[in-house]
Amino acid sequence: MKRLSALIPARTTRRFRLGAAVALAALATSGAGTLSASAASGPIRAVGPKIAGCATSQLTVWLGIPGDGAASTVRYEMQISNIGMTTCSLYGFPGVSAMAPGGAQLGSPASWDHSLTPSTVVLAPGATSHVVFQTVSVSNYPTSTCAPVSASGLRVYPPNQTASAIIPFTFEACSKTGPVYLSVRPVETGTGIPSYSQ
């Protein structure tokens, strides 16, 4: 079998080589050769700076009062505000539990309500986000498994933080673990308005 180059007229071969040389020179001059090498590894995407997570020390956590709901189930708007000097981000669920007057945890911590898909919330200084926090009346549970007592507050761990914040809040809680009478949704953008945010 004859080589492919033998089948192409010499004049055509010279034109092809000349054209290839010109194209390579143009790539080198314009820097497109670098782009071609980068493209070989996949699409080029612009990546913005990552916003650090909000530390507990730069946040204040509080409840929007009054709550909304029936006698046995009440929803509250738990507000998380950035009182720091820098922009930060929140993603996911806070850890929440009832607290005894001495600071000890009462019963089981709040469950995480996955009916809402978590998304990243960016908080500029002075901005507020919210979490829907729900309580279920402990009278729904047998006294022997709940052992109801009066809680003095809520201990709140902002998402992905190990330091907690305290919200003074008096309500009936189970002192025994087992009954799950508290629940929270993931952090959402904006201030939660009682009776309007759902």
C-alpha cells in the first residue's frame, strides 16, 4: 500500500505544510496554545472566593414572638443575625435543645425537618436569616416517658459550629430522652415574620 503522502500532489503537500506553520505561529502569538492545553483538561469555570462560615461569636440568635399554630403544635421564627464586621455564610441545620435553669440539656435534641432542601445563606453585617422552629406539646407523651419540666431556654448551635448561643425561653419540655418534641428546618434567607413565614 502506498503511503498517504505519496497520493497527495507535491504542490498540495507544500501548501498544507505552509498553512500548518502559519496556524501554529498564530497560536503562539495570541496565547491560544495555552487555552487549548487548558481546554484539554475540561471546561474552564470562573470560581469566586469562598465565603467563610459564620462563627457563633459573630451571631446573635433570637425568637420571633408570638408563635403560630394550634395548641399542641406551635411554630416560631428563630432569627439568626450577623452582628460581626464581615460577611459570612450559613448552610444546613442548627442544633437545638431545651435547657434547664442550670444549663443542662433537657430530653432529646430537636430533629431536623428535611421538608425544605438546605441552601447556602450569605449574611452581610447586620443581615438576618431565619429558621422555622417547632414545638409539640409534651402532654402528647406519657408522663413516665417524658417527665415534663419547665425549660428556661434553648441552647442553639449555629450550623457547623461547636460553640452555642442561648435564647431565654420558658416552655414545657421533656426531661427524659426519647420523645422528640422539638424540630427545626434548615436556615433560610431573610427575617422570619411570625404568622407569615411558613
